[in-house]
Amino acid sequence: MPRTKGSKDCPKTNITKDYASKIAKKQERITTLTIEIASIQKVIEEQKNTLKEKKTEAESVLKKLLASGMSEDEILEKLK
């Protein structure tokens, strides 16, 4: 006698429950990653602002040195 297709010995699971739990885990992971991305973006913005401040400060010091009569070559030597 030919065998029927599929196995009758396999336990039947609630497939909907499995998918629901997987979806819930994925959504939780998405939330966690979204929060992490937001914090990283905040750090990047803070670092950008710090660099802008340092650049402005460096430009003002350079202008003062040039205004005081120091040449560009002398300024470069002091930076080394």
C-alpha cells in the first residue's frame, strides 16, 4: 500500500502563535535599534558643534596673529 503524503507523526504547532512571537521580538529589536541610532546621531551632532567651535577659535587666533604682524611662515613654524 502506498504511503500518504506528509507525516502523521509530526506534532502540530500553533503556527500563528510562533509568527506572533517572532514579530514581537523583531519589533522590540527595531525599537532598541531606533533608540540606539538616535543616541548616536545626538553624539555626532555634539561633536560637530565642538569642531565648529574649535575651528572658529583657531580662525580668530590666526587672524590676531596675522594682524599683529606675524608672517604665515612664522605661524606655521610655531604650529610645528
